[in-house]
Amino acid sequence: MRYASITERLGHLGGDKWQLHNRARERVAAGDEIIELTIGEPDIATSPELVEHCVTALRKGRTRYSNGRGETNLVSALVDAYAPRLPGIGADNVLCFPGTQTALFATMLALVEEGDGVLTGDPCYATYEGVASAAGAHLQLVPLHMAHDFIMQPDDLRAALTSRSRVLLLNTPHNPTGAVLDRATLEALGQICIEHDLWIVCDEVYEALIFEGEFVSPLEIDALRERTVVVSSISKSHAATGFRSGWSIGPAAFSRRLLPISETMLFGNQPFIADMTEAALREPFDTAERLRESLGRRAQLVYDAVGEIAELSASLPRGGMFLMVDVSKTGMDGDTFARRLLEEYDVAVMPGAAFGPSASQLVRMALSVPDDVLLEAVARMAALSRAPAVEATRG
């Protein structure tokens, strides 16, 4: 039987990057006690008050078909939320999606095609290669260096450009490194995009989880607004990952072209989740504040603890839910270190190579477990870093 070429392009880009995470979950299901530090799942519950908004909407019968753009009340709430960054924003700048991932997938379908290049940092979030490849494009990796706190450097961006470059895909705060782009950096990167007529797509899902400094979006820079599309959701800010409620904000002409793609994929989100999302945007919830406090404290805690281990080094993140550890002095690459850590020491972290080749000597730790558990994980990492260089034998 014949299959479309997209199945080949994406065949190695789906769950394969999460093999170690899946292995950890298999062992947990088998009864093993594993410290899981693989994924960015907030360790606090969705606010009961926010859940109640969803339940109330269900009871009111908000279960019928929606429209392609999004429920009017949610679109209005997004217009109000983004008005300070995008003067003159209206409903025609907004599209609602089930989560940031879907918004990003649809956005790439609208902006790139066969043979085009999508510039993004290396390392990058594990699904970015897939959303580019699904549209027939390919990633053009811009190295992010620990020496620069994983901030993209304009010279590195220029070096990665080709005549087929069409989009600069940014992520701030950055997953997996926790880097946060400041205004000067965004302006410098944006000037390159202007010179080469590139779109800027900015994944801002971790916006509310910055530990220090202020968040800046390319939407706030006048010269970049006409070429910027922002995608985000309530997944991290409101610890509502399973509700899958996100959006895109972009120029009206872009959104007009994206709307038929969205309608072909989805033709509307769930009204009861839209009502919940409107409440998340309009009402005061302390979820993000609580997450910022705990994640920021844990980041410093782990950074300090890793700093006491001669064989390891870490980068202190400025936002997000993760911390990167350099394991190169152990004589192991990130994949070997992560696999041995799981099989011999019952700690699951993500190999850096899952996020790009420049991170092959790194591992990513999620900060979404209690302080004492994190410190225990670091202690086991220290033990592995001093262990004999043999392969794990545990099945």
C-alpha cells in the first residue's frame, strides 16, 4: 500500500524523541520507584475555581459546535489581553486552537512549504522539527551556546541564513534552556528578519514563568509587528496542560489566510473550554505566581548543588521549567548519561540530543518535583558522574 510522504518525513520525529521518558513510564507501571524529571508538567493542580468555570459551562450546555476563529467571548478576552502589545488589535488578529502545538502546526502550514527553511535555536523544543517537516520545510539550526546563556547571537543567525530561509522560530522563555530574550536581542534578530524578509514566529507559552527581569515579545517592537505571529496557551501559566487551549496572534492578513487551514483541521474548539480560558485571562489566579516562586527557587537550588560536583556544570535558567546540565567531563555524552542514570540510579532526565545536536553533551532536568526529590536526583547524578565508565546492563 502507498502512503503520503509526510509519514516518512515525520516517522522519526514523533514519540521517538521521548523513548527514555517512555521507558521510565514503563518502569513506573511495573512498580519501580523512579524520579521523573523528563517532561514539563506543573506539579500543582489546575485551580479548582478555574475548573469550576469549565464544569459550569458544561452544565449550561456549552457543548455545541463553535466556529473556526474561536468563541466570541474568548476572542474578545484575547484582544484585551494583547492590546498593550499590539495597538489596534481586533478579532481579525486572533485565532483559537487546542493548545500551542496545534497553533504552531497550523502556522507553519501557512508560512512554509517544500524546500523552505525554518531558522531556530539549537537546542530547541523537540516538536519543532516535526512542525517544519510536516509542511515540507526543514530546520536551519542556529547554535545556542551555554557561554552566552543560550541566547541566540545575531552573528550566528546570519551564518545560518540561506536563500530558502523563510521563518525565524523563537521560543522565550526557552525550552529546554530557560533562556529569556531581552528587547535589544529581539531588535537585533528582528533587524535581520527585516533585511531578509523573514517571518518571526514566537512561542511564548512560558511567558508567565520568568524568574528575573521582564518578558518582552516581538509584538512590542513596532518594526516587527507586521511580520510576527505569537502562539501561546494556558497550559503552563494556569497548570492546565490537559485542557488544550491555545491561540495565535498575528497580522490580520496572516490570520485571514490561516483561518481556512484551521477550519479544515478543526472547525472550532470546545465552547466550554473557551469559557474556562476566558476566565483564566480575565480573572486573577495565583497559579503562575506560585509556579514562578517554586520553579525559580528550585532552579537556584539545583544550580548550586550541581556546582558542587566537579564533573558536572549547569546553566542557571531565567524562566521556564527546566535546567540544562553539561555532563561532558564525565566522559559520557548526554544520551549515555541519561540512560545509565535511569537504569542504574532510577532517575529519568531527557538526553540533550533530543533537542538538537549542539546539546549532545547535555541533559535536561525538569524542575517540577519537590526540592528534596530534586536534591536526591542531583546526588544520584553525582554518583553516576564518578562511576566507572561501563554501559548499563539492567533491562
